[in-house]
Amino acid sequence: MLDDFNYKIVEFERKLSAEEIQEKMKSMKETPGTFTPLGDRGVRWSPDSWELPTIYFADDGITIEIVTKDLDMGDVEEFLCNLAQVLDCKIFGEHLEYY
């Protein structure tokens, strides 16, 4: 099912720094992407694949905005589970937990 919304907001179970996130995500060789610092807005991760969501990691170290427009929600959820495992940190959505 493709998502008709633009994004979803989830949160880490604990605070993570942008540097920690970037370092751990480098190990995700099958999902390369680019990190862009956004000042007070945090950091954006843009995947090289159009089939993966762009992610905004807020400066608070907790909040994550995931651009889901026109993506398969099953693929987005699978990616979030992989991300939680790589970061060794649960990710909580409104009714879901990824780990």
C-alpha cells in the first residue's frame, strides 16, 4: 500500500547525537545515502534509492520525521526496523514500536 500522506513522525527511545547516528548508519552498506546538516533543524539523510524514505533527524536527538509520500508502507516499516537495529535504539510511532 502506498502512503498518501507526506510524512510520519516517530521518536527514539533515548537521545542520540547526529554524529552517533551518522557513524552507525555508515555500516548500512546496502542503503547508502547522504547526510546534510540543517543547522537548528538537525540533519537530513537522503538515500541514494528512491524506494527508501528521506529522514530528518531533529536537533533534539529524539524526534524523527520520515518522508513517506508515494512509498510502500511495508518497505518503510521494514527500513525502520533495520534502522532501529543498526542504531541499537527502539523507535516508537503512534501505535508501533520498531526494533
